[in-house]
Amino acid sequence: MKSVDSMGQTVPTLRADRVQTERPTPFHEGERVAQMRAGVGDMTAQGGGFIRDHLPEQHRAFHSRLPFLVASGADASGHVWVTILEGAEGFVSSPDPQHLGLETRLAKDDPLADPFQVGADIGFLGIDLATRRRNRFNGRVQQSGTGYLVDIRQTFGNCPQYINPRTVTRGDDTPGKTQRSDSLTPAQMARIAAADTLFIGSGHPKAAGRAGGYDASHRGGAAGFVRVDTARRLLMPDYAGNNFFNTIGNLIADPHVGLLFVDFATGGLLHLTGRARIDWAPNIAADPDALRWIDVEIEAVVDRPAAISLRWTAADDSARQLRIAQKQRESDDITSFYLVAADGRPLDPFKAGQHLSVGVQIPGQQGLAKRAYSLSGPPDRRGYYRISVKREDKGRVSRHLHDRSAEGSLVWVTGPAGDFVAPEGDAPLVLVSAGVGVTPMLSILWANAGCSLRDIWFVHGTQNGTTHAFKAEQNRLLANAPRRHRQVFYSQPQSTDRLGDDYDAAGRITAADLLALGAGPTAQYMLCGPAMFQSDLQRGLEAGGVRPDQIFQESFGPENQKVFPPDG
């Protein structure tokens, strides 16, 4: 069977007998059609571990610390709008895992003010641009008065690729006069053409159950990644993400879309609403990283100068150049890069498990191409940073680092940042990784090398000895330490791989394997690897009695860059 998407192209229609799974799907039909059209298959199994109907404790704490939230919803005519809610410190609260309180009110000239009422479905994005961490949730407004109470319907994490880091402060400018129109002015077109960040709103309000409602999401890239075709038409690239296709799936089901461009220096908000079409056959020459394009026809514009009190400073202002002092091959596809200061100044300290934002200049590309990579070396070595990068066939930055950079080459670095760090205390620690997900675990092992009070299990999965990076280094860190334990799994061991020496078990890591370690009821589990790997382990650990607040996650997406899942 076929259906017609919003671009007028035929796409597969999912039949009930083709999408039945053992688990209820968290995705509506538009999202599943997008998943099939993109060739990733049904993502129900993967999404089931990440998409929840409540806020985990880490989410509640994260949102409660934020100075703003991005929100998306629709007005009475069906037009989708995106805005920013801000408030005094602590304006976001979470009385319980099913609710979020917002002690703030939208200004009367905000296009989402009237729709933001009791009973309204609203999508939210919590994002910290400085740390590149973000989490999405949607829900229904239960009450309003001096503030709002939102009933949570779905919540999940997002990856940080293409987030341009910024630090936030507050200003005191008086809001300017709101301007409304049905097309962009030349000045507004110039602002969009220079932007490196936008927020997008979409929804499928007619979808059954918790899959319905609205979503707010982030899009970013190099400055100018959004192309202004005319005063009423924008072209926006769609890059690789988590393969859930929430936004694309919404637009297949309902083409109404909202966009928000923020003037980070002045607090101005440029709201656009219109209709979107998906171009599944993108012009590669226009943007080699674009997998699809979102073609937006603008129907209304609301420009609100100095609408909010927040101001942001680009982290590029604090980026510095580091020199590659050494390249070291760790396995068939992973290479370590030792970075030292090009200007002789000391490097900033970091905590084991944190990451660097690395920028490289790729020939023919405007601006720096940026990715975030975990620090894999010891945190007490102040003379250098070490990052370890897996070469991806389609990864522009990883291929550049592997193939074109040499010892002596310069890269731009911002950081360190991130909160995927070992919980404090002496509770047993189980470090679980797959593939290149081992990189932050190595740093954590180094940080605990001299600690004799804490039991640490190092559990790692890879294909075989040719892909087993850092084997000798791991063994040195674990050797002769009575409270250090190793479990290495090879999914495809070769005849030259020695059981009991190179690896400890054949197969893939399961939650049953982790529970069988006997780490005890207070053990803390840190997971890092592909999203499906983490989803399965999280679900199995929780089913085995491990509390969600004892599980900490971080995964890797395209270009083996860091991807923050729901709890990370």
C-alpha cells in the first residue's frame, strides 16, 4: 500500500499486520512512515526504552535548574507557534514525576499566549546550550493562574549534534514594539540567513494516546544553514539524529509547522508559522550533511524585539586552538588524538566522563564543522587532552581527523563540559560500554586507579580482537587490583582471540549478565554505547529491580559523537 506525503511523493503506508510488535509503540503512524521511508525500520523497540510517560529524577532536576523552556502549540486556526518561557530562578518545579509546574506567564503579544490555556496540548524542550544537554517532553496544561501545571504525556532525551554552545546571562532591556506580517522583511531575512540555531514546533494532535500532541525541538548548524529562498519560503536541512523522526513524522501527518529564531544578543524573538513539505531527495551540493530538506511556506510572522530578558554569548568566543601532538591507532577503526595547547597556556581541568567540543575546518565548507568527543585519558594529566575517535564512512569530521589531520595540525576546542561523571561515594560502580562507548569509561578508570574503597566492574562489548580498542591499557588499569573486575564480551570472536585472556565471554552484553555480577543493591550503573544497547540494558535492569536513579547513560550517534539519552 502507498500514501502521499506532504511533498506529493508516494511513501509506504504501514499496515497493522506489518507494525505489530511485542511492545506497544510510542510512535504514531506519521513517525513510523518516516522511519520506514528513511530506511531505519520500526523503531518501537529502541524508543520503548527511551520514551516514557513520566519524568525520571534526572529530568526533573535538569528542568528545575533551567532559566527557560522552549514551548510549541497551535492556535485556534491550527497554526503552530514556538516560543520561550522564562522566569526567575527556580520558576520550573516538578511536584511529582507526572507533572511540571511553571511559575511564569506568557506576554500578551506572544503568539502562543492565547493557546496556552487549560486543556491545551503543548510540546516542550528543555535545553542547556552551554552543556549541549537537552530533553523533550509534551503534555497537557491542567491549570493556569499565576503559572501553569503541565500533565506529562511523553518524555525523552535528544542528541546534542549541531548544538552551538552558548552561555546565558540576563539583561534588563524593555521589550520593543511587536511587528506582524505575512512575509519576511529584508532585515528579517538577513537575520535568518546568519542564524546557526532555530527551534521548530510540530504536532499530530489527532494521534491516539500519548503519541499525540505537539513537539518542540532544536535545529542547528553552521551559520547560514537555513536557506532563505523568498520572503515567504525557507529551506531547512534535516541532519542525522536519533532516527525517531518525531518532527518529520509529525509533518507527514500534519504539515503545520512553527519556527522560532532567537536574537541571542538582544533577546528578540522572531516567530514564524506556515506549512512544511519534506524533500526526501536532497541536493547534496547544497549541504553534504543534509539527509532531507524541510521546505517551509511562511503564512504569518510575529517579530518581538527584546521579548525576553535572557542574553547568550557564543562559546566560540572562548574557543581556543589546540595542536595534535600525537595520533595513536587503538584498533582497526579507532584512533586517539593527543591535544596540547597551541598558545602554551595551561589546559582547563576536566572530570572523568566529560567531553570536548571539537571544531575542524573542512575544505570547501563555510565555518567550522563541530562534534563532541569524550575525553578518554586521565583527568590529572594537565599537559594534554586525549580524545579517541571512531572513523565513520559517512562522518565528515571523523574522516577529516583520521584521513587529513596530522601531528601538528590545529583544531578548535571548547570545553570541557558534560555531567556524565561517576556518582560520588563508595557505592559499587558498574561501567558498561560497547564499541567506542568505552572512551569515557577509560577516563573514569584512570580517575579511580588509586581508589581502594570502591568496587568497580568494567564491562565492555566489541566484535573481536581487531576492534577491541585499548585492551592493553584496560588490563593495566585493572591488573592486581582486588576490587576491580573485568567482563569483556566478543560478539564475533576469531580463532586468534583467546578466551579468558583477550575476552571473558562470547556474545553480547545483556541485563542478565550485569545482574549476575552481584554488584549489590546499591550499585550504580553507567551505560555508554548505541541507543538500542542502552535501551535494552536499562529496561532489563529496571525489570530486575534496579532503580532508575541508579542508572546513568550516555550514548553515541552519527560521527560517534556524544548523544544524551533521557537520563544523561
